[in-house]
Amino acid sequence: MAGAVIIGAGQAGLQAAIELRAAGYDRPVTLIGEEDALPYHRPPLSKAYLTGEKSADALLMRGEAFYAEQAITLALDTIVVDLDRQRRVVTTADGRVFPYDHAVLATGAAARPLSCAGRGLDGVQVLRSRFDAEALRARLAGASALVVIGGGFIGLEVAASARKLGLAVTVLEMQDRLMARAVGPGISAFFAQAHRARGVDLRLGEGPPEIVGEGGRVTAVRLASGMLVPCQVVVGGVGVTPNVTLAEAAGLAVSNGIVVDARQRTSDEAVFALGDCASFPHPSGEGRLRLESVQNAVDQARIVASAIMGRSDTYAAVPWFWSDQYDLKLQMVGLSHGHTHVVERGDRETGRFSAFYFRDGRLIAIDSVNRPADHMRGRRLLASAAPVTEADLDLHFPAQARH
């Protein structure tokens, strides 16, 4: 029996295997991963794992015994080099061949490398894997100053962790606000102030820097103004690119990710894609999306299992995300892009407030800072698809729940 072959052993890949077994799939399931490590949680890499508060074992999504219990065959430290759709076989770099009835691409995304001068110096790195985090932790232990290039989630979480470790930290962001792809201007401004209040030298609207060094090692970053910022470590946090090489070589449709339909099927109905690498139709019909989140991977894994089992479920989940920076928990639900109006409730001074985003008078997203009740209510409300106007906020988010 050929069964299901899942390429990629991150959150999306493992979850697809779990969901197949939960759905009653009784054929072989093979999970192929490039890293020589059991599947692990990635969100702590820039936070508790980087600071040493969480161990490698604590990162594991499942213990080794789980895979035997669930009859999931693991092929770790294994690179897939070919997906032959005609013969329905997957070939690895070491010559192994895995036949499949259904192939699942959970190939994820790779950290986008820096493009500035000096990017090849020792001391410059990105953070995507557990091994990246271990290398960065070792570098930070011997450093006094860090420069982070990029003011998105990863960059800011690394900055917060480095400040916790006692390093001087400078964050450079080319745009005029932080986390611009994910949150509204008010949330960006709040986090800019929060980082500065905790000692981060935050520079917005900063042009491409130059990384300089001596003897092949980083010693400073030169800003567009010519100013030198001394440092021993530079972290690039300038986004990711979906891993689509295998899909492209197999002749599958690709456009900012592997193109799938609402059932996570690629242009070949025997091949599915999910998670960071998948470009899927927006549930509200507004074009296509590619989301990088644990929630997205989990939700799409259920749809993949449903489709393989012959059911017709489609992806219609409301996206939600989170980021922990210092003692601030930022939780987001919905997509605020294209909003026309924002209402804030709560208290910025105490760091407990929510931003409610409206488009054409209807609530489309909520960003909450240390307001988990608002976030959970928002998830239920947006999932219900019930129209909510600004006048309805007090009904759904009563005053006593906002303090």
C-alpha cells in the first residue's frame, strides 16, 4: 500500500499526519523532514528557547513513542529531490523512493537572506530553525551588542530576548512603522514606544545598512547616514520566502506559494499543500492569501485530511496570530488590511487595550495587547460571520470585560 507521503516535518506536516490518523486513515503515513530532529514548536525559538528558559525536549510536539503508536513512519535528516506525479513516487537525495496515493507538501518557508553589503561576515545570521536559535544563543552569550535588521515579529521578539539577556540592542526598520504587514498604525506606535522604553535603539525609515567587520567578523553596522553602530551580532528579520522549488520542478502551479484550492488541492488532485508554503483562496473571495502561523497550519491540516478521506470540507477559518515581546502579549484575529476605521478600547498606559478594525462599517479584525478576553470573544464573533458595527461593541465587549 502506498498511502500518504508528507514532505516537511514542521507544524503543518506533523499536523497533517495527526489529522489523517484522527480521521480514520488506515493506510501508511510517511513524514519526511530535512532536519535531524523530531518535529518541534518554532514560536519559542525567538523567545524562551533563545534565552535558555526552555529546553530542546520542551520544544518537541510529540515524543518519539507517539510516532510508533500512530504508525507514522519518520524519515528525518532526509531531503526530497523529486516528486514524480506520473509515477506517483517521491525520491530523496540518498536514493530512497516512496510511492504515494496522496502527496502532501508542507515544505514551509525559508528566512529571506539579507541583501546588504557585509551579509557574509561571521556573526550575521537569520532565525528559522532550532539550530539557528542554538547558534544565535551561543553568539549572544559572547556579545555585548546586537543589531536587528527588520522590525517584524521575529526581529522584535529577538530584540526583546536580547534585552532580557542584557545586550545593547539596535533595531533597523526600512518602513516608517513596526510590524506594518500585520497590525495597524496605533499598535505599531505602541510597540515602538514599548521597545524604546526598555532601552532598544529603534530606527524607523532606515535605508539599507552596510555590515562592516575585521578579520571576517562583524564589528559594526554602518547606517545610511554614515553612523557606525558597534555590535558583534547581526540578525536579519526581513521576512520569509515560501519553499516552492520542489513544486515548481514537479510542474505544479506556483504564485507566491504553491497554489491550492479551498480543499488544499494543488493543480494535481493527488497532491496537497498547506501551511507557510501554500497560497489559498481568501474565504471571503478577496483574492489569495499565504499565511505564516501555527493556527493556519493546524486548520489547513484538517482540510487536507478531510479531502484525502473523500469529504468536501473547505478552508474558511478566521486567521489568528500572536507575538510575545517582553511582558506584552499581542494577539490578532482577522486581517486588518484595507480597514477604514479603528476604535480603541482599554488603557494604553497600563498596556491593556484592543484595536477594533472596521471596513465599510463592519468589524473585520481585532488586535489586543494583554487583553485575552477580547481576543477570544473576537475569534468567536468573527467566526460566526455575524455583522458587527461600532455601535455593537458594548454589546459584545462589555465594559467589565475590558478592564
